[in-house]
Amino acid sequence: MRNSLTVISLYSGAGGIDYGLEAAGFETRVATDLDPDCCRTLRSNRAWPVLEGSITEIPSSRLLAAAGLRKGEASLLVGGPPCQPFSKSGYWARGDSLRLKDPRAITLTEYFRVLEDTLPEAFLLENVEGMAYNKKSEAVDVILSLLEGINQRQGTSYTIRFSILSAADYGVPQLRSRFLMVGSREGMAFRFPEPTHRSPDEVSADESLPSHRTAWDALADVVPAPGESLRMRGKWADLLPSIPEGLNYLHHTNRGAGKPLFGWRRRYWSFLLKLAKARPSWTIQAQPGPAIGPFHWTSRLLSARELCRLQTFPDDVQITGGRTAVQRQVGNAVPSLLAEVVGRQIAEQILGRPPSECPLVLMPPDRGRPPEPEPVAPVPEKYLELIGEHEDHPGTGLGYRAQARIATPLREGSDEYSLFPDFAHEARDLSSRTA
């Protein structure tokens, strides 16, 4: 058995996956990213060699040299090629996305170029769940074709398994789903771990499992850094205190309990979205506008440390850059705890390590029942002029920005449509609590 589990990391970002693999016993030998802010963050937190630049301009020989490895020696190749071609937000903005025809999709084929050049024992590929949409899984088909070619040329037996995992089901205090693909050079069939936590709202969930970790579990002891400006700004800043914990602008529609200030589903789901202490966080956004949440339950922006806690980054990690750079880096990251969970399974199932009996390093503590929700403020007078009858969204493909499009369900038999992509199930949950 080898002395160390070595990692070549592509598209490393702020290091979300790498910190999780580190907690699972892996050693990142080299990391790469195009974003200077991400590279500064990686260098300031770990002593890993960091190669800055486009992966298309970094030869695999340079990766191996920086890692101190030869072809075939790496335990794991890991990376999440930039997800824009497969994201739901792109699908929403255009009614459909270019996906593999998008020039940015070359990052996917470059990942497998490095795979063939380095031949690791296993690989982990991460992406948005849109990569595996029903009837839109051409990316998976391309991967299978690429692997078939690699196996024929190199005499390997790379076999893959993939799944969409909900991070909250594994203890991450955030509702975030990711596509994960694991491959084995020797053809071993990987089994993804079973959920360890459950939503208390799911009737079919295994009641023997503990409930999801909450925003309170993650943030209760965090004190924002002195001088960190967290005041919400912009046109809607003074309206946020009038929205209860865990809700969004839908509270102020004709179906909510507040004032009828907006039309039902006429805004982005994350518009004026606020955390609830007793629930996991909503998905952290990478590029939010001034009124786009999630916001803290005290009606302010989340601090840098709070953002990291919700992504389960280790507490010794500091994200470099200004507010926009920090938000982008953290919002684009994979929750480190999810990578730790999957990394342990890769080490055990594929790389021959014995099962770990130690608790997960990055699991947030269970802090018990949180305090009562924050009091809700009245609607400021300046917004009362918005009170009136507002049209509900007329339906899929009929909104203000979609008149020229014909929208289709995201998957067969689904009521999740391109107009409301990211949080359709959460919108139904919230509507049931505001009706």
C-alpha cells in the first residue's frame, strides 16, 4: 500500500474539493486555475504548487513535474471544468444552452487530455447537475467516448459511475446539488455513499438519520471581522427586514402573508432571500446582485467567514480579495465536506485504504435547537405605493423576457421548467409555508 494518496487538481478554484480531499487523507501535489484571485487564495493557504493559466496552455508534463510524479503514479485526478455550458442559469437565460457547442466546453475535453497523459488510478469530475439532464446528457456521452479511446490507446480499463448528490444529505449546511463522476483505472465499480442526513420535511426519508445540519449549526459562533461592511445596499435594502427568516420576496405577494408588493414568481427566486436558523442555507451564489441572497437572518450580507462556513471550508482558510472576489470564489466552490465524504469512499473502494473510523473532520457541530426567529419589521412607508394587484407569472414561456421562446420541461414528467430552474422544488416548499 502506498504511503500517500496523491492528487493532481485541475480547475481548483478556491480549493473547495482539495480541502475536502485533504481532510480525507489525500495530498494535493499540484493545483491549477486560470483565475488570479483563486491562485492567490490557494497560495496563501497551502504550500501546494499552483500553476496559474489556461489548462489549454499547461502541458501535462509540467503538471507531473510540479507534482513530483510520473505517468501512472498519481492516486487521483480531480477537477470541475467551468460549468457555464451546463448550468441551469444559462438554460434559463436563453431557453436552452449551447452546452458542448459552447467554446468554454473545451475545458471538459482538456480534463481528459490530462487524464490520458497522467493515467491516475482514479479520477473525480465535478460539475453542475445540468450535465446529466434527461435527454441532454451529451456531455456524459462524450466522456464515455473519450474514455473508450483512452482505454484502447493506453491499455487501461477506466470505468465510470456518476450521480447527483445533494450536499445537505451529507451534513453540509446548504442546499446544493452537484454532479459527481468517479472513474477507476482498473475498472472497479464505485458505489456512491448513502445519505447520512435527512430533511425533516420528507415523509419518505429514513427517520433513523439525523436531520440536516442548519445555518445555525454553521454560523452560531461566527463573529464578522472588524471593519467588514455587511450592510445591504440598493433600492430594496430597507425592505429586507420585513421578510421573515427563510422566505423571500414571495412573502410580499398575493399568496404570501405580507403586503402585495410584487407579482407571484415575477422575480428571481433568490430576490430578497433570507436564511432561516432552523434550516440549511439556500445555495450560495457566485455573482449575486445587490438584492440577491441568501442574506443573514439579521437582514445583512453574509460575512466572508460565514460564506466559508456554509461551504464547510476549514476554518484556517482565508479567501483573498475584495467582497466581489470572495463571493465569486466561495460561490463557485464545491462544499469541502461533500468532497471529504466522497474522497473517503474513493480511498477505501478504489485505492485500497481501510475504512476510517474517525469522525468526519469538516462536519459542522450539531448545536441543537436554534433561537426563535428574528422579529419581522413593518414595511417602510416608501414601499407602500407598490401595494396593489400584481399579475402572477402567466406560466412557462409567457413571462416578460420569454415571449419569443417556447420553454420545455427540464426533464420528462417534471414540473421544473427553464423559467424557474434553480429552486423549483424549494419554491413549492416555500409557497406551502407562505400560503
